[in-house]
Amino acid sequence: MERRNFIKNASIGSAALVSAFSIPAFSQDKKLKIGLIGAGWYGMVIATAALKIGGVEVIAVCDVDSEHLNSSADELAKLQGTRPKTYKYYQELLDIKGLEAVFIGTPPHWHALQFIAACAKGLDIYCEKPLAYDIKEGLAMVNAAQKAGNIVQIGFQRRQSDAFKKAKELIADGTIGNVHQITAQIHYVPGPQDTTIQSPPVSLDWEEWCGPAPKLDYRPNIGHKAWRLEKEYGNGHLVDWGVHHIDIIRRIMGESMPTEFYTRGGILELKNQITTPDTLTANMAFNKAPVVWQHRLWGTGDPNKEFNNGIFFHGDKATLFAEDSKVVLFHAGKDGKREELLIPTEMMQEKHVANFLNAVKNKNKSLIDCPPEDAFQSTATVQLAMISYYTGSMVKWDQAKNEIMDNKLASMLLQRDYRAKYKHP
């Protein structure tokens, strides 16, 4: 394909996506009443996205950090004209009269209990990714949603990226030929980690924040925003950030889950700073093409910084590199040319929230872009890759039975024990 035609065709496709998209809004006379569970950074991102779309009112917020709780309620009051009620415990929020939907923006070790409780109330749910902390939680969440019949969207907002949609089109029409290998990576350096054990902020109830997960001594590198590289809360870079790329690969290739996982890595440069690998290579045996994930949280990352964050689809005619707002083609052959197209996606997060609200408005869960059943497969894929890392073994997955085959040590990691008063679903 010549550069002129590539740009023309890609631009037309991108323009059509933008022009076809309009943010659906509920009637302003009948606003959808939503509650926000987890009012920190990303909880407020998705709540404000909903308000930007319109036709909603956040009537309640809960958080175990009183500073987050009060500041978010104040900010929401400015945005919507009414101040939401505030609660420390999500159970109290779920009991309020008139609540129709909840947004869950807590760390993943809390998702399952809050999600299942909201399902039991018959509420529609927008829940941040990853779906769950462990695989058994994810299965319980899928079952709860199926039983409730509610509308659920999981926050894989990169499904709204026009660049990834264009990548899917180019692969489907044979532009890069047969795809034989896929490589995904996100390299970055997290910076110095403050591991000093200390008292948590006065506003934060650390006991409640830890909830069903192990209660570790508080230190800034595992608190707000920083929990992602802590094994007990975020389970590491692949599960936290890499899961977006694994989800997109599944979406583009029409894949379900891999059958085998083999992962190696370690904490090589950030010893005593983080508890998940700063260096990782995960091999995942998908049906159509093997996928290799790699990350380095040190050094230079990729020698070409342009490719630090993205996915390479290697075909026999060309290699396609895709990231949030760009597609690059490297044609095969001695004189193979590079072709590049910038395809930024405006309001990617808002579009994903709008998709949820549109499904709720129409009472039609088939309109959802990322239902829990699909999100489970992306989440379980990265969880199984990490199980291979933790056990140092090959992990074979039976998707029909949702079981690890012939590996007792790995099977034990499908579910972790809950702490204290909490019961694993």
C-alpha cells in the first residue's frame, strides 16, 4: 500500500469514527443517580467524565480517607451544583435511597467485594480495571453480574482508541499479511521509592484501606497511587498497566485466552523498593499468534524511546506498531518503507464512560464495550502470567474448566486467603 493511500484510508476511517461519535446524555429532567466508591485520583477521573457527558448526578461518595472524601465531595459540588452525601463505608452508600448505579474506583484488592455487593442490590456498575485481584474473585464477579442481569462496564478505556481501531482494520484487511508474532511492552522508570515505615496520614484509615488484603506496615511507596508495584495490592506492572495492551491484543486479534504461560524476570535494580518484578518477560501461547510481554523499569527502556509503550504486530508483509494515538507500518523487504499516521483520540475516557451510560439509558447491556466476561479473560491472562513468574513454572490453562492443569503449586495461587473478618467470594 502506498503512503498516500494508507494516509487517505486511515484518515477517512478516523474521521468517520470521530464524526459518528456523539456523547449520549440522559434527559436533564431525570438524571441518573450514581454513587462513587473510592474517591481518590482515578475515582474522580471517571466521576468527572460522567458529569462531563451529562445527565447524571453523583448523589453519594465513599472513601476511607477523610481528606479524599471531603475534597472530592467539594469538587463534585462545584461541578454539578449539589454536594453528594459522604460515607466512609461502601455498604452504607449502597443502602441509600434512589441510587441507580455505582462507579468503583478503588484499588483492585477491593473490587470483588464491592462489585458483588452492588450486584446484589441490582445496581448498574462501572468498575475500574483490572477486574479483580485474583482469578477466583474474577469468576465470582462474572457469576454475580450474570445472576443480577445488571449492566456492567469494566474500565479498559483503550478500547475507544481510534489508533487501535485502525490497527485492527489494517490487520484484518491483510495489509501486514499473516501475523506470526506479537510483542507488547511498556518501559518506564518509576523513580525513587520511599519505603520508610511510618504512621499513615491522619486522614487515612489504613486498616480499612487494606481490607481483605494483607495489612502491611504503612509506607509511602504502597499508599495512594503508589500501590501498583506492591504484590499484595497491585500485583505489579503487567497486571496494572500491561493488562491494557493484553486486552487490546485480544480485541484486535479476536482471541480468547492463552493455553500456556511461561514467565521469567526478577527485581534486579529496585531491590528493597518494590515487591514485583522490575524486569519481566512473559510468553503467552494464544491461538493465532504467540504474544511476548516485556518490561524494564530501569535503564534506557527501548533503545528507541518512540517504542517504549506500545504493541508490535509482526506479519510476513510488514510489522505494525500501535499505541494510543499512532500507527506505524514497517514494510518487509530490502527497500521496505516506514509509514506513520497520527490518530489521536479525543476524550477516550469520556467515550468509554459514555458507552456505559448509553447502555444504561437504553437498558441494553449488549451495547457495552467491555462486559465482565470479556474483562475476566484479559485480567486472568495477566494474572496467570504472574502465577508462572511466582512459581517459576510453565502454567497450562483449561479455559473450559477455568482451571490450571497438572500444577498444584500454581493452582494454589488462583485464590488468596482473605484477612480477618473478610470472606472470599
